[in-house]
Amino acid sequence: MSNGLKKTQLFSYHIEHGKMVDFAGFNLPLYYSSIVDEHNSVREKAGIFDISHMGRIKVVGKDATSVLDHLVPSDIANLKEGKAKYTVLCNESGGIVDDIIILKVTAEEFIVVVNAVNREKDLTWMQKQSLGFDAKIEDISDNTALISVQGPMSAEVVRKISDLNLDGLQRFNHTKAKLLSYEALISRTGYTGEDGFEIFLPDCSVDAPERALQVWGRLIEEGAKPCGLGARDTLRLEAGMCLYAQDIDESTTPLEAALSWLIKVDKRGYIGYESLATQMQKGIRRLRVCFILQEGIARRGYNIFSESKEKVGVVTSGTYSPTLRKGVGMGYVEVEYAKPETKLLIDVRGKLCCAVVKKPPLYDTTKYGWSRQHQPV
């Protein structure tokens, strides 16, 4: 499996303990114990993921803020230092080039986290669109490890090896800290719906991965369960989070993808503005929805029908939910069928199975997710 595939800084651990697969050209673990076991650990305690395959792009220079404001429909000009923002890169037609997280370090330094499948595409796109701006855009991925600790006990786990008061770090904020004896950047972000942290370890290359391996090992010792791509997918689907190239791509706009909240309505001049403004004025014909099945498991490409058995959409992602113990998923349907609690039928291998549109997240937020009121201390 390793022939021709890229490796992350934590490859030596994965190859010894995990079931390996090809993901976006990287040799990564699908699971270590089981997908369900790892999923439940994140919902109930703490799990740890290697996300070093994702891209880290640094934007520095006098015009760093202006470049990013030009690239995305969100408000970057007013983003404060130490804050992070989830947003999208759009093309001229308003299609989603990628969904990203922007971390503002200073007024002239940002880190942009992009999807693994889009690392080269995004870098080229950002550099091309930055011509004429006083800013340098470079890929720092191969020299920066990235580890995610997720779950209601994630703060307790990370606190044991950090000099940081994690109670003071709010969601979608980031700060510099020391983990063990190593300099790091920690953001309170994640892709599971749970509370959690993403740890950036600079000066840690694929060829010299000792820092990442030591931090990874200690976090496991302190209670974080190693988790693979399988659990990451089931967790994000329960939370209603998109996977690029399945649920969103350059043929879908933020409005169609139910990401209109990313668009600063009175902002002008960003790439894709005219197309999105027109779509906002005229309306959309389809909308991404999340759903829960009463029986069966939906998969990408399955057709969605109305109760009167008219085709109204298609599934983009689907799986079995370990938390709900039912099939869950998302897809695009005609707008009139997108309202929560709308009943649909999904063709699961020739059988029309009942499904209900639900507002994400799909789990009980009093029991699971970062917003739950009572978390373990």
C-alpha cells in the first residue's frame, strides 16, 4: 500500500498499528481497533487523529489581509488576531474551490488549512489570484505536523502535556503554546462536532518526525484513543459537515451547499461575488440537506424521491451512525423538499426506504457535541 503514496510524519505509528488505505494520495489509517469503537470514544471521551495530510498554507506580507479578503466571501478584514474562521474559496462562477479554515496570527501573517485532495490546486489558485498584492503564499505542510484531539475530555488530555490554560481558549480561537518542550500553535477547532483542538507542530518534517511522534505518543498515554479516517467520516456526517469532492465542489455554490452563513452580505469585490449576488437575488433550485433513514444505509449516488415517488435529488454522502444506530447522510434536493421534517424516499439497492430531513447536527445536542452544557472535568 505504501508504493507511490505520500506519508505523514506519523506514518511509522500508523503502519504498525492501523489498517492502511489510500486517501487523497496518502497512506493513512482507516482504523486501528474498529470504526464504531473509535467513533464512540470521540463522542464520549477523547480521540486523536493524524491530519497532517491536510494542507497548511502560510500567507504573509503587507497585503495578506487584502489577499484573503479578495479570495473568500467572508469578512477577513475584521478578523481579530488569535481568531480562526471557517470559510470557502470560490471561483468566478461562485463554485467552491475548497472549504478552508483561516487562522489570523498577526495582521501580516495567516495560516490557511485546506483539504488534502486540494493542496496543490489551492496553492496554485491562491498564488495566481494574489498577483499584484504584496504578499507571499507558500505551502508549509511538509514541515508542519498537524494533530487533532477531539471529544468532551480533549481539554483534559491536552492540558496534561501543555503549558496553556485551555479554559481561556474559546472555540475558533488559537494561540501559541508549548507541548512537552516543543513550540506549537493550538486552535480550538475540529471536524467531529465535538469540543477539540488542532495542534500545529512547526519544524517537524516527514523526514524528521520525532516531535510529532513524541507528542502523539504522550497524548495517547494521557487517554486519547487513536482514530482513523473511518471514524472521522462517521463523526462529521453526524455533525452535518461537508467532505470536499463528495458534498461540495466547484459545481456547487455556498448557497446551494447550505453555507450561505459564510457570506458577508454587504461585502463586494471578492472572487465569485457577481455570481453569488445574482444567485441570492434569483434564488436557488437545489439545497444540501441532512437526513436520517428509518431503515437501510444510503450511499453516494443513490437517488432521492418525494413521497409521491418523483425524483427530487441525489445522495452525496451516507453511512451508518454509531450514535443514532441508523443510516444517516446528506445530499441535494429541490428546494421545496429541503425543509426540516420533510419526508423523503431513498432508493437503497432497489428498495425505497423512508428518510426524514433533519437540521444538523443529527445527534442529541444535550448529550453530544461541543455545545453540551455539562462536560467532564
